[in-house]
Amino acid sequence: LIPIYNALCELGLNPSQIRVVTETYSKLYLIDFERELKPNLSVLRFTGLDNQQIAQIIRAFPSILSLSIESQIVPVFEALQKRGISNLNRIVTRFPPILSYDVNTTLIPKLNYIEKRLGLSSSFHVLSFPAFFSYPLSTRIIPRTAFLRKLGLSIGDIGLPNVITLDDAEFCEWTAKVPLEDYYTFLKTSSDSLKSACDEVQKECIAAASESALRNGQPRFKAMINAYLPISAFS
């Protein structure tokens, strides 16, 4: 317990803040200090985060200390970098849970939808609104954007936060500027096409993931880990 407590203190967390973190994340002191906490802190520092920022992230999302580097953190970094998103520290600071999201079922489908279906820059929109990934593709992102495009409105001009963060009534009043009934009618009459659009996005991602696995193989994850961490962290 003492090494974990001391590590949090070194980041700048005071005893009352550590107590709150412990209450929020009861498994804090079950974390393996050498194989989880220390390497995870090293990864965060590698992205350019300082102690104050890391402390802020831990207070907001303490389970980040126990995420798997190999199967969670590094694949997320890799997926974002492949889309030209290099400012990882800004994304993690603004939305820490992104590191816990599955790459193939959550991140890539939504990145593909932004780029291929909406014709938007994923790097710009992810950096400005990383919480985008927390909204469901099938029941929020696709229906809302499809409705606005039917109205002839530009998603890029409106901004993704104004498209997906509002409830249905606010979305219709402030963003679409149409009666709520119009949106609900659209959802009913377009349910098949909306489902088809979502299925196509998911199928594209499954195919791309399979192709990538065959081309690169599992060792690529180890290579990424070695790029983020000193070898000694895994000895």
C-alpha cells in the first residue's frame, strides 16, 4: 500500500484527494505497483503529461492506473496516431476514459464514420471533442447526422458537440431548428436505412481489423510497448 500511496503523493495528490480516489476506485490498492502502476505512469509521461496533469487524470478516472498497456492503452494510441492524431496528451487530459475503449468496436468505427461518411477531419474533431467516442454510433451519432444532412445542414459548420450532446428536444430546437415530431418521424421512416448504415460501418471495421492482424501480427503490440516504455518496466 505504501508504494502506491507515495507514488500518488509524488504526483501532487494530497491525503484528502487520495482518499476520494480510493472511495471512487476501491481496487486502487490492489493494483500491482511494479507491473501496472509504474509502467502506466511511464506511458502517460511519455505523451508529455506532467505530474499535475496526471494527478488530474487520476482523480477523474483512477482506473487508468490498472489498464492493460498491451491490450488497451497502446492500441488506442496506435489507432489515433494512424489517423494523424499526435497530440495524445491533450486527448487523454480532456477525456481519460478513451484509453479504456476497444479499438475495433468503438474507436475505429466512429473514426471511419467521421472521415468516410461525413467527410470530416477526424484529427480536428477528436482533438476538439474526444468525448465524441462516448456516444453510441447506432442510436445517437448516425441518426442525428443523417437527419441534419437530410435537412441540408453542414455537420462541420454545426460542430459535433451540438449534434450529439443535446437531448432530442434541445437538438431539434437549437440545432436542427425543426419540431421534435419531425425528427421522430424521420427515425421511424428511416429505421432500416439507419440500421444498414451502422451495419456497414461495423463490417468495414471487422474486415479492416482482420486484414491488419494478418499483415502485422501480434508482435506489433510489443514493438509499440517498447516504444512507450523502457524494457526494465517489464522485467
